[in-house]
Amino acid sequence: MKYHTFSNGDQMPLLGLGTWKSTDQIAYDTVKEALRIGYKHFDCAARYENEKPIGKALKDRIANGSINRKDLWITSKLWNNAHQPERVEPALKQTLNDLRLDYLDLYLIHWPVAFKPEVNFPSTGSDLVSLDDVSIQDTWQALEVCVRQGLCKHLGVSNFSIKKMKGIQAHCSITPEVNQIEAHPLLQQQDLLDFCQQEGILVTAYSPLGSSDRPVRLIKAQDPVLLEQSEVIEIAHNLNLTPAQLLLAWAVNRKTAVIPKSSNPGRLKENLAAADIELSSETMDSIKRLDRHFRYVDGSIWTLPGSPYTIQNLWDE
Ligand SMILES: NC(=O)c1ccc[n+]([C@@H]2O[C@H](COP(=O)([O-])OP(=O)(O)OC[C@H]3O[C@@H](n4cnc5c(N)ncnc54)[C@H](OP(=O)(O)O)[C@@H]3O)[C@@H](O)[C@H]2O)c1
């Protein structure tokens, strides 16, 4: 396994397990199995509504002595209805309680999008609040207090543009160390990756396999199926890899972390093995040509009529 080393020496395994859409008993069984076969990095979020079964799986493995807490890397995310500064620490404490942990390794702002506190998921534009009213800088300051209290070790963001990252950097005392973004051959985000790498910010690639089990509200008629792209299949076949392994190895070879989701024991193993595969520069170049700036998670769910968010002001593109 390759690792990213943070400036304080902490190390994050570059391949972790995504947990979105794993529910209840499946989330419990999957995390237990993943721990058994050697996964050490888990990507969680309050919004995934499965932190309780994940926490039970972590606790059971830690209690039976098969893993030490200090050898794990646990990430979670602040949901959009808890950006208000006074809601940040309670949200993190709820996550810690659900995950049965004393601290998180990494806590991310899930989206640069705020909701009214009572809204779990918006059904009208008026459920969303502008970042002019609940500023990212104020949310960030509340997160910095959580680091000082020892509730989390590192802070980061998710779905943030270069412009929005610079907005935090200009005002923070604890710098963002990770930006978790959608990234795969059809959405390479090279400019954002270059910016983050220059600034010493780790990029974590989400939906690296094309998120084929994403909710129907995120599926559009002509969406490409990443794992079925003929170039991906052909390159993988020539290297004696599965298409999923090629995609994951590509992510690690471009020095991003990557968090594929699976709840299938065979695919969990297949995906973990991909972290150690070296790809040649020729292979990396052929994959570079597949970029078409296509998002599976395009943020249009936050652009309901009357919402302060638009596709343009969300991605700054
Ligand atoms: N920050 C954010 O806003 C954000 C957004 C999206 C995702 N994420 C994070 O990123 C993680 C990964 O993204 P994702 O869940 O959207 O999708 P993904 O990892 O790209 O794809 C998951 C899908 O691929 C299948 N799969 C897994 N391994 C496979 C393999 N070896 N061969 C073929 N199919 C395979 C899974 O099925 P099985 O389970 O049946 O194997 C599932 O249907 C999430 O779980 C979450 O932790 C974060």
C-alpha cells in the first residue's frame, strides 16, 4: 500500500473504502470484511446514514484485538445543514458517537453548499442558504476549534473549486489538507489537481469507478458507463487487469487517494490489490486522452428553482 504523508508525519493509505450507499447490516458486514482483508482507510459521512453500523464493525474488530485504532484512517464529513458555526461541533460529536471513536483522522466540509438547519435534504430552493449568509470561513473557524479540542486531526473540503479553496486559505489558521473531488478518466480535473499538488493539498478521487449504483435522481439517459468504456476494457485486458483495477491504479499512479465503494467480498479484494499496481507512462498517457469533463455527481440537485446555487457558482467553471 502507498501512503500520503501529511506535514505532521501522519500517513493516510492511498486506497480506502467508500461507504456511500452501503446500508445497515451490509455496511456492518462490509466494513468487518474489509478490515479482515487489510483495508485501513474508510471514507464515511453523516449523510450516508450508516455511521452506526460502521462504528459497530470498527468497535468489534478493535475489541477483539485484530486492529488498533491508531493504525486506521477514518474520514467523515460535515453535512450541509450543519455549516452554521454553532452546529459544527455537535455534528462532529454525533459522528464520533455513531462511529464509536474518540477522534477522526480527517473531517471534510462535504459540499460548498449550506442548508437551513432543519433541512436534511432540500425539496425546494428556499431550503438552501447562500454562502454569503453562512460563510465557509465561519464554518472553517468552528472546525479549527474542533482540531484544537482533539476531536479531529486534519481538516479538508470536498467538491471545492480552486477559487473556493483560495477563499479558505486566505483566512485560515489551519490549512485545508485534502480536497475530495470526483475524479476518473472521464473527469480528470487536471487544473484542480495541479493547484492542490502545488499547495501540498492531497486530492482524494471519489466515484472512481463511475458510481454505477448512484441514486436514480443522479442518472441521466445518455450517461456513459465508465467500466464499459471500450478503451478502459482494452487497456485493462492488455495489462491483465480488471477494468476496475486499471481505474484505481490510474488514480494512485497520479498520486491521488482513491475510495472505491464495494459491498462485495470478491470486489473488495480486487480493488485493494489495485493500490500496488504500477502503470507505465504510456498507459497513463493513453488514459489521459479519455478526459471529457463528464460528472456523474454534477451538483444539479442543489440548483432547485429559487436556490442561491447554480452550476456556474458551484463549480466556478
Ligand atoms: N464527497 C462527495 O461528495 C462524494 C460523492 C460521491 C462519492 N463519495 C465517496 O466516494 C466513494 C466511491 O464513490 P461511489 O460510491 O459514488 O462509486 P464508485 O466507487 O465509483 O462505484 C461503486 C459501484 O462500483 C461497483 N464496483 C465496486 N468495485 C467493483 C469492481 N471491482 N468491478 C465492478 N464493479 C465494482 C459497486 O458495486 P458493488 O458494491 O456491488 O461491488 C458499485 O455499484 C463513495 O462510496 C463515498 O465514500 C464522496
